[in-house]
Amino acid sequence: MSLCAASLYSLPSAAAASPVERIALQLNGSQCRSQHANILSALSPIPGVRAIDLSSVPGHALVDIDTAALSAQNLIETIRHLWHHQDACLVEPMESCISASPLSHGVVRRQVF
């Protein structure tokens, strides 16, 4: 019994992990595929952006944010400010039922220090 208690005690608490929220962005336009590198370079430096996935759901960008550092509303406002001049590929937030599980392999990750 004490072995189980010791094992449970050594696990990190859930409160220590930063809350992560997935924001789904719809990519509308004929040149969105060619804009992936620009989308990554625009979103990656934003403090609180943890991961960006442009390949799992065609025509969408899935952005995981650390909600302790960045709100969904602030991300959306920043995207609108950074990307407002791009007519060839509109990046628009959308209501979504896409899972908020952490992004996995094949995804550009940005570490937050």
C-alpha cells in the first residue's frame, strides 16, 4: 500500500500544467497552401502560442495556446491585425468541435520558457 502512495505522490500535480486551448482557424482563399510558411512565421512568435498544425484538417490551422499567457480573443485580434492585408488567404477564427487534445508528431512546436 505504501508503494502505491509513494508512486502517486511523485506524480506532478495537474495544477502545475498550463491550461491549453485549441483555436481553429479557417483558411479561405486560392493561395492558402502557398501561404503556410507565412502563417507559421506570423503565428509562431506570438507569446503563448504552443503549437500550430496546418496539415491535420485541410483548409484549417489548429493553434494550441497557453491560456495563462494568451487568451483566445487576444490571439484572434492579433491575427486580424497581422493578417488583415492578405486577400489571397483569409485566416478567420471559427467555432469548432475539434478536439483540444495536445498536438502530436509532424507539428511545428514553439517552446515557451
